[in-house]
Amino acid sequence: MPNTRNARDGIAAAAFRVVATGVGDATPADVAAAAGVDVADVGLGDRDDVLLAALEWSHKRIARRFFGGTAGLFGLTALRAAAVDLLPLDDERIAETMVELAVWHRSLLSPRVAAINRRERDDLGVLVRGILQDANDNGELIVGVDVPDAAARLVAVIDGLSLHVLLYPETTSGAAAELAVTEEIDRIDRVARGH
């Protein structure tokens, strides 16, 4: 298989599909079967490579939606759209959350996966902090909000809610998770708080 961008994208997409189906210990052979190619052509050496390819593909999808969904929006309006989009409210986002779960689990055991996962999580934190800083500069936040702390808290709330939507849907529905994210943002919204 030629080493083209399309070929690499096809392998990453296949890795994403395999891992998202709950195969957290997927092998290069699993990816080759999903992609319909010989295992020698996938360019993945081990299970960690598979997980990281799936994570990269997932984050590309999320980034495309993030920038598309927030185009023309600013401050807390952009943050509300982006935050809700990270919740597993449809099949596409459930698959992305399944990949995150597999990566989180493997991060406990593999320093390499942990380092890349931490870097990716830091990138998300930078985006959220940037939006919050813009909102703060525009006077949208209540006085005294610690922007880095608020960003870290929001990401943690989204992660926790995502787990609960997947694992405990009888007590945490998608609608309940969406409301909880909105309330977390309202907590620092000057208008929502009546300031």
C-alpha cells in the first residue's frame, strides 16, 4: 500500500472503528482486517500504536466539529456549543468517547500512551482556556473567575458526565448531561448569575 495521506487516514479510521467497538486491546491485525489490507501495510507495531492512531483520528473529527460548530460564535456562546458537542449524545460521539475510555485505561499502564494522552488533553485545555479568556476579556464572566481553574473544572465535568452517560444511562441521560454542562457554564456567566 502506498504511504499516502489517504492510505494513512484509512488506517487511522479503521483503528478508530475497531477501538470504538470496545476492542481496547485491538491489534494491528485487527486494524488490517477492518481496513481490508495486509497487516504489513498498516504501519502499526503494537496495541499502543493502534490506540494512538484511533485517538488521533478521533481528535481530528472532534476538531473539525469544534471549529465548524463555533464558527462565527464568541465567548460563552462558543463555549456552550463546544462543550455540549463533547458529550456522547449520538453514535458518532459515543464512538469517540469509547476511544477516550480505552486510551484512559491504557494510560494507567503505558507511559507512552499516558504522555500522548496528556498532551492531547492539554491541547483541549488550551482551547477551553482561550475561549474563557475571550469571554472574560469581553466582560461575560463574573468578577474574580480563575480562568485556568474554570477551564480545568469544565473539562473534568464533561469527562465525568460522559462516563456517566455511557455507564449509567438510567440515572444520567444525555439531556441531563447537557443541562449539567450548561449549569456549569452558567455558574461563571455574569448574565446568568444576575451580575
